[in-house]
Amino acid sequence: MRGFHTVQSDSTVYGYYAWNSLILVGKAEGNKLSGHIYDGIFEIRMNPDGKSYSGFIFDNSAAEAGYWTGIRK
């Protein structure tokens, strides 16, 4: 199992990234998903194409937020 896998229940989203065992818990509102991941926070938005997303992840030990992108499958 490689890649990021999510399950949604109502507006709550649970996710797991197999490569480094990151666990995500967030809330979906419209085209936005925000929440907690490991020891940080994140916010991503679905792009207008409905297939890709982008946003930021802020690890509590990092000085700056990282950019996060992906494709919905």
C-alpha cells in the first residue's frame, strides 16, 4: 500500500500515509480540508479541476510551512 489513503465519515476525514506512517484527522468544508497530521496542522483545497489539490502543512518542529500537492484518484 503506497500513497495517501483517506476515509470520510460525514465531514470528518481520516487518512494514512503508508510511506512514513503519518496519520491525518481533518474536517471537510466545501473544497477545503483542514486538520491535524502527526505533530502538525494542514490545510488543503481542491483545485477547480476537481482532480488535484494543493495547500500547506506545518510541522510543529519546522520554521516554515511546506507546500502540499496531489491528485485525487
